[in-house]
Amino acid sequence: MAAEQDPEARAAARPLLTDLYQATMALGYWRAGRARDAAEFELFFRRCPFGGAFALAAGLRDCVRFLRAFRLRDADVQFLASVLPPDTDPAFFEHLRALDCSEVTVRALPEGSLAFPGVPLLQVSGPLLVVQLLETPLLCLVSYARWAAGHWQGAWAWDGPPAPGLRAGLWRRGWLPRGPRTGLPPPLFRVLVATNAARLRLIAGPEKRLLEMGLRRAQGPDGGLTASTYSYLGGFDSSSNVLAGQLRGVPVAGTLAHSFVTSFSGSEVPPDPMLAPAAGEGPGVDLAAKAQVWLEQVCAHLGLGVQEPHPGERAAFVAYALAFPRAFQGLLDTYSVWRSGLPNFLAVALALGELGYRAVGVRLDSGDLLQQAQEIRKVFRAAAAQFQVPWLESVLIVVSNNIDEEALARLAQEGSEVNVIGIGTSVVTCPQQPSLGGVYKLVAVGGQPRMKLTEDPEKQTLPGSKAAFRLLGSDGSPLMDMLQLAEEPVPQAGQELRVWPPGAQEPCTVRPAQVEPLLRLCLQQGQLCEPLPSLAESRALAQLSLSRLSPEHRRLRSPAQYQVVLSERLQALVNSLCAGQSP
């Protein structure tokens, strides 16, 4: 289908990234003459990740691309023939060769929406055999998230303000209230990493810039791309992952590693040490020589001997400044922050300043990051006054080094002088909860509801084709989500509704000020119903969604649990099926 011209779809389109029992069930359906029975499945999760009270919907784009490219090739069918019984009717394999998703319809929560337990992320309907085969790939796409982060390479490129018309685009798509690759990356993983990133953004607050840099810690290259993409959706400002920038438009950022610094001894002579003034007028200046002159003044100011700063480190800084005079940053802790890294940085930064350039920042990758940042800021302020360069006071301080939620909270506390925080492992591997635990359950066949009954109440499913709505208060904050049967009338703002909270013995009433439908028709009979949103649009929706969530539900420790309630008719259907009655 559309996969031939779409490199992202080609990377994802691997129908055999599935469990064998999907193929054995497909044979069973076909043998029973039920392959084309109309069926509907729901993909959802039972508990919010990380002990929180919310998740962010993510992965829809990848799911849609996968579905539109879904087709078993001859090599796929031949392999299935080799693992299924040898006496399988050859007509079954001919049936598989003809399969695609041209009869599949999908309703979904838009990417970036708040998601809660039991509310479908995806509703997938179509021929029973096909939609059964989609279970494992869709769960893989949504649930486990594969991501990555690289190192600090290239030049800084911070995410700017939203593109013109972005808010209008969200309105047009109905997302704003109108009242006051070589493998298949997973959607639930996408939900997981987007939610993890959103939690980290909430801890960091709005002022700190967050850089995702976990590619080297990710679960393979596909996981790396997924993590970089969906951490940006969840609230990070940029990623070190160049491929995420190329394919998905994620702002990329990076500078240099310790290996760059240690590769210089100080005896190297640049082929062209001259740097022209920033204004473009006047003769070039030997930057290394100019930095050496400044080093003497800096060392005198700091009370250091001029021989203490490492000459190789200074040569590395000069080389990097020659390459990036408008984006110079220093990595301070290769040798000693105080005796070498900081004075060398100041010498090169002040030399650049004489030519009209302003250094961008410094990075710390070890030690007590918060304390060092505070002391470095004091040095910057004193040097700014001493050398009459006011811009030096506001040079960015970037930190990294295995930063988790606890360390991030410390770095983001009031009075912190840290400006940018690079996070790798803790965002791409979700160490607190490495999988979302999503499920894909049959809810209707031939228009008749189906329900899983089990001794474990948590694992019971909700029967029937359903609609979902978000009930909002007068201030626009979500009160609860309501599930009802698809044929029920749409609830209206100001209407008194009788609803059943989870485990309640009696219904309660609620009168929402606003009502938002949650599930949007995105794929109908295999055809895309509206353009897929850009990553920037989904990111904007995620930030808007989180801003509307009440503080009690947004807090990360012991939050109030958000309620997902049932309509009276849906509750009555559940009760009748639990009692063994026909619907």
C-alpha cells in the first residue's frame, strides 16, 4: 500500500513480528469458517505507570503506518507454512497472501491526550482473522516503547516557539475545548516513554531545558528512535539523536565528549588558527594566542598558577571554538573543574568575547552537580564584573550523569543555577516500570458483546462497542472519563448523568460543564480519515492536556486516582453477563 514511498512505514511493516499463537488462532478461525466475522477489539491498560494517576497516549502514528503497510509477503507465508502443521490446507495460505487492512477501522485517542486505565487507546474493528493478527504488533507498538539517546554531538539547536497556526491546527482537529525500522517499535512503549518524559518535565518545571541523550542505553536502534521521538512529545526540549531529527523533526542538540578533550595534548597547531571578528570586519585573530593572554588574567583572578590548567584541554576548547565560534561550550570535568576546566573555558570565552562572540555554556558530567553549578555561577558573576563582560553572568550551565527523578528534583529546586539537564538511561529505559502492561481484548463479534469473566475482577473486560467521553468542570479541568455503549445518546454539557464508579454498589450523579468525545475515527476501511498530526502538534496537545489536569491528579507521589466511570446501560450489560444472562 503506502509503504513503498514511506521509509518509516517500511521500517515498521513486519507482520511476523508477532506471537505464534496469533497464526494458530488464524488457522482455527479460518478452519471454522469465521475468518470474516465482524469483530472489534480494544487496546487499553489497567494501571497507570510509575504509580501515577495519568498516562499520555502515544504511538498512534506508528500504528496507522503499520496498518496501512500490512501485507504478508511470500517469504512470510512460506515461513508460517514451515511452522504450522504440514497437513494444513494450502487454501489457508492463499487466504493469508490476500490479507491486508483494507477492511479495518480504527478509533483512537489522539497522540498527546491524557489516557487513563480502561479507556481504549485504540478500538480496532474488521474481519476477525485480520484484527486478531494485529494484536501483538499493535501492543508492541504502543506498549513497550523503544527509544534511544546518543552523545553530545553537533551544534545546539533549541526548540523554538510553536509554529504559527499551531493552536489553530489543534482547534481544527477538535483537540482544544471550545468552551470557557528494521524491526517494529512498540505503541504501549510509546505511551510509557511519553508518560515517563512528562513526569520528568513536571519535576523539572517549565524553566529548565531537558535534553534526551539516551541512545546508547536504548533497546536497539528502533528503541532509540522511539524513545527520542516520544520523550520530545512528553515534554523534553531536544534530543541528541540525529536520526530522530531527520525522520521526525525532533530538535537536536549536542556539543563534545571527553574523548575530544583528551585527544589534544596542547602541542597541536591548527591549520588555520585565525578567527575573524563576529561582525565580519577587521583582520582575523590567532584565537589560541589570544586565549593564552586571557589565561594569565583569569588565573590571576582565580588565584591559580598559569601552568595549572591543562594545555591539551585548552587546545581542545580552542579547536571547538574555531569550529563553533557562535555556539562554543566547554566540558569542564575532564581533568579538574576548578584548576583546569573552568579557567580554560573562561580564557577561550573571553578571547571569543573580544571578537564579538558569546560563549553558550558549560557542561558538568560528574560530582555534586547542584553545588558545582552554584559555585560556577558565582565565578561567572565575579568574572563578569572583573572583566566587564555582563553576558558572562548568564552563560548556560548544563549537567548530565545518570540523572533520575530524585536527582532531577534536587537540580530543579528553587535557587538552582542549572539551566539544562541531560537525561539518558532514566528516560529511555523507564527503570521504575519497563513495560506498560497493555492488553488487547475482544469486545464484540457480529455485533454481539463479548466479555472475559475471570476469578480476578481486575482482569474482567468491559463488553460491547463503546464510546468514551471526558467530563470537564467549569474551569476546564477533567473530572472523570465515562464509558458508555456506542448506541447510547451522546452526553451533553449541563446534563445530569447517572454513572457507576469502579466497584460502587450504587450510581452517583455528575453534571459536567463541558463534555469532550475522546475517540476519533482515524482509519476507516483502511483509509486515513484525516492527516496524521505532526509531532509538534502532538507535543503541544500533551502539554495542554497536562496543564488542564488538576494538581491532585498530576502529582507524582501518592496522587488522587482519576475515576473512569460507566454509564447505567453499560453497567447493566456487565451485570447481566456476569450473572450468565444473554445480553
